Amino acid sequence: MKTMKSISITVGTFVPVPLHELLIEATCSVYEVSRAELFESKRTEEAAQRRAMLFYLMKFDLDYSDSDIGSLASYSRQRVSAAIQQIEFQIRNYLRVSCVCKNIRAVYSNLRKEQELWLNQHLQPNNITHLMPPSHKAR
């Protein structure tokens, strides 16, 4: 089973998580699967579709590189790139896939707003760079 690596801090009883963790949670919620099912090594079309959708959203919504996604998900950069290309085609050509993408984005947006609201109330803005991948901190 492949798993995503994550780093988080605890503040009080709330644990702010990196943005890709929120996106994983949104993807699991829309597809109604657990995190383990999302990253299990099944080669079924449905399992691959879920992972590819997550990779696509990480690339275009979070601006992660294929290498960043591959290292987080324990996949090669080439495999991530191929999955993203497949989903791009499906989003352009199939309404159902496009709607699933929009639903995941809506859930992710709500999760992110909740976290940002909490962070704004409890943390100083300069202390949240740990929520971004290493390649984004220098930007």
C-alpha cells in the first residue's frame, strides 16, 4: 500500500495540515473511500482514476510539480505525468469526470476555508510556511 508522507504541527487541540492533505481528504470524501483505499496498489481502472484525479488537482490547484507529487505519493514522476495527462483528456471530454473534479474542488475549498479561519484566529501568518512543499517555500 502506498501512503502520502505528511508533516503537521499541533496547536491546542487542532492540528493544521498541509494543503495536499486537505485535498486528499476532499478526494476521499467525494469518492467515498478511505485514504488506504485511495492509495492501495490495485490496478483497477476505478482505483487508478481516483489517484489520477488527486494528482491532477495537486498539480493544477496546488501548483505541485510532478516530482513533488511523485515523492509524496511514492510514484515515479513519469507515472504521475501519465496519470495527469489521462485525467486532462477525460475532463475535457467527459462531463461526469469534470463534475467529479468540480465536486472535489468544492469540498477542498470548504476544508481550506475552515482551516484558514482557524489559523487566522490562532496563529500568526508568518508561521504557516510548513504547510507548503519545500519547493514552494523559496518562491
